[in-house]
Amino acid sequence: MTIQSITSLIVIFSIAVVDMATDLYSIALPSIANHFKVEGSVVQLTISLNLVGLAVSGLIYGPLSDHYGRRPTMLIGIAIFTLASIVCYIADNIMLLMLIRFIQGMGAGVAGVVGYAAIRDMYSGSEYSRVISKLNMVVALSPGIAPVVSSYIISHGYNWKFLFFIISLAAIIMLIFVYFKLQETLTVNKNETSITSVIISIIKQYILIFRNYRFLGFSAIHGLTFMWLWAYIANYPFIFEFMGVEVQYFGYLISIIVMFYIIGTLINRRCVPKVGVSRMLMIGLILPIISDCLLVYLYFTNALNISTLVICWVPNNIGFALIISNNVTSALETIKVIGLGSAVLSFCNMMFGAIGIYIVGKFFSYGILPNLLLTIVCSTIAVLIYSLLKYTEKHPQGLL
């Protein structure tokens, strides 16, 4: 196998395992709330803090991987993730679980940031978008399969801690693969070894990147999209519970949602060479607005049930697939420091997501309505930002 193929497979595996840490876990949120005798909004903080850890760590891993290489940075992050996953398995109170989930996020942040940066080292342009769509399609199998497994485990009386045993085992296997199989994809400047010079260089790069209004615009779109997505992920089990769905069916419903995300990645792979990255991105931004506006109407007319909910989520998740593949491509095309740019995108992903979960948690008693309104507001703002970027496209600020 080529270096590109091996690297792609390891990136897929690492991101899938990191995603599994949330996808397996999220189904068990009501069970964990009952176990620790806390409110659902409290146990949702274990996801929010995990996302904060992901966000903060990404800002560190990205520039470190630009200076020291993708491989050593991946090893450090995956080692932290593995150790934290093991501690999560033995956590005996909610405060400890929150803390360790934060540390787990600090380790997990390396997968998306450095993994996608490594792929960007090898591909560019529409080819990068097509490769990312392919990777996202495969990685999406994790949130498609994990909830089904989790639902089965919880519904058959197993303790929620068994989920962390599975995550820990997968993390150990992943660490072994990264150590023995991952090859370096970046040519590193061996002369720059001083930590002081590295820190100064990173600060300068951050100053430059935050002066690039086009990259900041795409980063904002990225964050706004993940704000409504993570709010949904944290609230899925409670939404289904409010609608009277039994826990053993939670995973199957989420798998249906994921299936349409995979369909969206297939559509993007086929259409982006002909339609273009720009148009596919705009289509993706509009679809969630249409979807959730219809759901708001059904909500206020008392016509919303689990069937209409899943059907209306179809364009929502297809649109999400189009946004992610094409917005990341558009963002990274505006800069040269890919690792740092990937880190900023990951920061927006996780930090905006943590805020989204917090907002929905504040209105926990209203069921699905806060999620619907949040999606509409975030997507509308994203459309306005992208329209502004297109309007100013004739006056580019240039590459970093």
C-alpha cells in the first residue's frame, strides 16, 4: 500500500474511534443521569467539557504538527486520549467524569486537526474535497454503528461503564497502529528546534491568520454549523425519550440520520467536479433552514411525531455533509499554514458546539424546539456570511 493509502486509513480509524467516544456515550446520557441522580442538562456538560478540551487542544496540536511533524504530534494526542478513556471507565462520580472527559477531549483533538492536515499535505483543490468526502463517508459509519451497539448494551441491562471499556480497547489498538504504521507526511525544518522560536513563530502565524477575513468567514460558517449539530447530538436521546421512543431504538434512529449524511457525501463526491465547491456549499447551507422551518411548523400544528421528524431530517443531514466537505476545502485554500488552519477550524467546531449544547440545555424543558430554532438561526447567519464572502471575492486578501 502507498503512504497516502496507509495515512488515509489511519486517519479514518483515529477519527472513527474519537467519534465513537461520543457516539457510544451519548445514548447512555439518560442512564448516566439516573445513575448519578442529576438533571439531564448536568450530564450534558460531560459532552460540553469534552468539546472544550477538543477545541483548546486543537489550537496546540495544529501549529505543533506544522513545526515538529504530524506523526509525533499524533502519538502524543492519542496517548492522552487512551489514558483518559481508561480513567473514564473507573470514574465513580459525576465531577470526576466531567474532568476526565475534558482531558479525554484534550487528547482526542489531535485526530481531526492533525489527521486532516496530513491528508491536506497529500491532496489539494477539488481532489481534496473528493477525498475528504470519501473519508467522511467511511468515518460516518462510526456514528451509524456505535449508537446501535450502545442502545443494545444499555437496553440489555449492561452498566454504562462498559461503553468506556469498549472505547478504551479501541483507543489502545489505535495507539498501536499510529506508533507502528503512521508515516510522516510533512517535510519538517530540522534547524528550528528552539521552543522559544517555535512559540514566537506560532504567535506570528496566529496574528496573520486572524487578519485573513476570508478564512475567518469560513471558520465562522464551520462553527455555526457544528453549533446546531452538536446541540442535536447532545439532545438526541432526550428528544427520543420525550417522544416515547424506547431506548433500544435510539441507535437505529440515529443510524438512519447518519445514513443520509453518508448519502450527502456520495452526492458531493459525484457533483462537486461539475457543480463546483462554491455552489455545493451554498446548497448545503440552505437545506437545514428548509428542513427545520418545516419541523417548526409541524411542532406548532401538533403534527410532529417521530416519523415526520426523521423524514424532515433528511435534507438537514444531506446539507450538513455538503457544508463540511466544501467549507473545509474553501477555508484551507485561503491559507498556507494548513495545520494551524485546521486547528482553528477544529476550535470553532468544538467551542461553538459546546455553546450550542449549553444553549439547548438552558431550555431543556422545551424538548426539540430549542434545537430547531438554533439550527435556523445558525444556518441563516452562515448563509449571510457566505454571501458576504462571495460579494468581496473580487478583492482577495491573499494567501498567508
